[in-house]
Amino acid sequence: MALLIEKKGELDKAIADATKAIEINPHYAEAYCNRGVAYKMKDQYDLAIADFGKAIDINPKNAEAYYSRGVTYRKKQAYEPAILDLSRAIELNPNYAEAYYNRGFAYHGRSEYDLAIDDFSRAIELEPEMTEAYYDRGIIYYLGDKYELAIADLSKAIELNPNIAVAYYTRGIAHFNKQEYELALTDLSKAIELNPKTAEAYYKRGIIYRVKEEYDLAIADFSETIKMKPEDANAYTERSIAYRNKREYDSAIADLTKALELDPDSAATYYRRGLVYKDRRKYDLAITDLRKVVLLTKDPELAKTVMQEIQNLGG
């Protein structure tokens, strides 16, 4: 019933039909479940939870009702009741792969990563082609800095579904963190191909191009990031580094000035702009920025370095 509803999108009609069935037979558990599914698909979670609860009252061994209510709680980010319901669904049906997966998702939401991994792994055992389980387990491995395991799971998710842009993106970042820049570039470029609105992919790819001293490509990617996220101070700062390395000092200063408008307490940005002013031989402006660094920084070593720089400039 739920699959049919989703395909046709006739949610209001499904609700009306289920309501009529309930009026005829108030103990019709399946009708409550079907109406609950329709409410869930309309994001009317409280109504869905009430209907699944009624189905459970009528039939306390209805694994599907516990599962559906658990998923609805998870969508509300009410992870504790979600875990309780999904655990009950698993108790009633120990081979319920989707219940393991969704309970793993709930554990993830509670930052109980080991339990989440256990559930995703069990879901994979039961359904070896469950793409989302590989993907979400890969995310947890990534968050735990277990990049090899993350890459393996994300690669499997991509094998099962080659069109998941976020899987390419995350695998690309894992490669990036391992300093495997060519592999990272390939994945980030694929993520951008699949989803050209992924600002983070342009940003990370820009950093790789900058590290590789391909400054024009880096500038192009940071510019795309800025188009999509004009309030991202980091993108302006990163682009300024590429401009400085190209000796395009005025463009670098303009970007650092914009970054400071967005984040006026960034000692690091004042330091970068001070150095560019020094490059431009605008020593008074350089000294002004470097003094600002001393006032803002909490890093005593940086403060010491900057004080020496100020003295060298005659400040």
C-alpha cells in the first residue's frame, strides 16, 4: 500500500480511504498503518505516530507498525523512542534489515557510533545490496578518522548506485585527508558533475588545486564557492592565497578585506593581509594589520613572530 501511495502521490485520497475503512471497522489495524504511512509521507509525524500506536494497540505483535512508528520518531529526531520501537520490531522479526538500518541511523543521531556500526553491519548481512547502509557506515568510519574503512564502504555504495554525489564527495574528502590528492580530485569532480550546486566540493577541490600550485583552477573553484556561499569568509581567504601566490596582490587584499568584513575578529586574516601589504610595500598598512593580530591572537608564538615582524618593518 505504501509503495503504491508513494508512486501515485495520492496521499489525501489514501488517508480518506483508510479513514473510511476505520469507520467501518475500528479494529482494522492495517488501515491505521496505511493511514499512518500516508501521514508520515506528508511529514505529519504526530498524526502518523498516533495511527501506528493505534495499530499496535490492536495487534501488539505487528512488527511493521513498530517499525513505521520507530522510523517516524527518527524523522522527528526523537531517537530514544525510535530505538525502542525499532528494537521491538527486530525482536518480532530478527531478520528485519530495514529495522536494523534505521536503528543504526538513530544510534548515529545519538552519537553512539559503535552501536550504529553494529546495526548497519547487520543490515548489510541481511541485505548485501543495501546502498544506504554502506554509505552511512562509511560516514561513521570517516567521522572516526578510519579513512580506509570509510573509502571501502563508500566505494561499495558507489558501486551499487553510481549517482550518489555525496558519496563521491565524502570519499573525496577521505582521500584528501590521506593526502591522496589525485584520487580526491577525481571524486570531487565527479561529485560536482552529479550535483553542480555542491559548494563544499568546489571549495575542497580549490584547496587541492592550490596545494598543487594550479592557482587559476583554484581561483575558479573558490569563485564558484563564493557564488553559492557569499558569506563564506574561508572561501575569500583561500582565494586570496592563490592570488598572492600569483602576485596579484590587489585582488588578494580585496578578498582578505571582504573576509574581515565577514569575520572581523580573525587574527589569521589580519596577519595574511598584513603580509600582502608588506609584499606591496605598503608598510604602514602592514604594521596596522600586524598590530591588530597582536591584539586578537591567543597564540603566544604567533604574537611573538608578529612583534618581530613589526620591528623589522620599523613599527
